[in-house]
Amino acid sequence: MSKDDKFLTFALTKGRLADKTLNLLESIGITCEEMKDKDSRKLIFVNEEQKLKFFLSKGPDVPTYVEYGAADIGVVGKDTLLEEGRRAYEVLDLGFGKCRMCVCGYPEAKELLERKDMIRVASKYPVIAKDYFYNRRHQTVDIIKLNGSVELGPIVGLSDVIVDIVETGSTLKENGLTVLEEICPLSARMIVNQVSMQMESKRINGIISKLKDALNKQ
Ligand code: PRP
């Protein structure tokens, strides 16, 4: 196989991010018709003409595929990048999937934070939570890993606060909870395998600069 025949492989995060990513890629002429068939059970989609392959995976697996070179390029939320801590170049903020990582809880929990009490923190993001409390707030806490519906933590008395994603804020509001502190802003990012970035720099940089132009025009 000549160098020109090499396929570039994209790992995309399943769900909302994937749809937005495909729309953005389409705006720069990168298409994958096969992927639009929602009933398909296929796992890998190929655009023979453009020498591109695409697959969908759960968010936390995207940086893993990219670090090991099973995918050259990945699209994933900044939350997942921070949590997984994988080796890859973060090359572009795609501007969608915007939300915030926050410490949330009942309004009364603010006092526990101010006093730097030894509190319980429930989160789907234990690495982010630990880094925030230990390294930024210098507060010793007990971190409890949950896998979803994290807002239940304070409601059922499992934890004093939670570290979670806030997008519209409606989940918090409907449950009497509030943002107590903001940790960082989040959005979808494009990441690139470190070897691919060297070996396929022309093609990959071409894609990055077209995406930058498309994002600037939005
Ligand atoms: C996320 C997050 C919050 C909610 C925030 O949960 O964990 O629960 O969305 O969105 P909002 O501010 O717009 O209400 P997701 O829907 O991904 O499900 P999960 O709770 O099972 O993680």
C-alpha cells in the first residue's frame, strides 16, 4: 500500500456530539453517507474515496483509541479528556457541547465549602473532583464515584455536594440544588494521536485549518 492509500480514522463520541461533529465535518466536505443510517448496526464506516474511516464509541474510550493509534483523530468532551488523562494532542475547541464542570449541592452546603470541612463529594468524574479539591482548594474530602444521575447524591444523603456537568441548569433547579462553585468551562475538542500528527501532518493540518475557517464563519 502506498503512503497515499493510508486511511485516516476518526473516533467520535456517540450521541449528541457525534451528530454535531458530522455536521461540522460535512461543512468542510468530509462526508460519510453510511453513517447516516441510524438503523445500521455497523461499527465502522468507510469513505473509500476520501480514504477516511469513522467509528463511534463511548466518550471515555475515545482518548484511549487515539492514544494507542487505533484512531488518528478523536472528538470528545473536555470533561472526558481531563478525567481520562490520556496522551494525545488537543488541537481544536469545536465550540459545541458547551457546558460547565461545577460543584453543586443544596445552598446550605456553601458553608461546608467555606469552612473546608471534610465533606463527601459524589461524582462521575473522581479525577477532576480530586484535583479540584486537593490541588486547587486544598481541602481534604471523601470522593465517591457514581456512574450517572449524580444529583441524587445530596438528595438521598449519600454526599454533601457533587461535582458534575451543568448545561442548562434545569436538572439542578428541578431538584432544589444549585451551583456552588465553577471548576471550568467545557466543550467538544478535537484530539490527534501524537505519531499520526507527525506522520500525516499534511492531511491532518489541512483538516484542522479547514475546520478553523468553518468555525470562524459560524
Ligand atoms: C448530565 C449531567 C447532569 C445534566 C446537566 O447528565 O450529569 O445530570 O446532564 O444538564 P442540565 O444542566 O441541562 O440539566 P446526563 O444527561 O448526561 O446523564 P447522567 O446523569 O446519567 O450522567
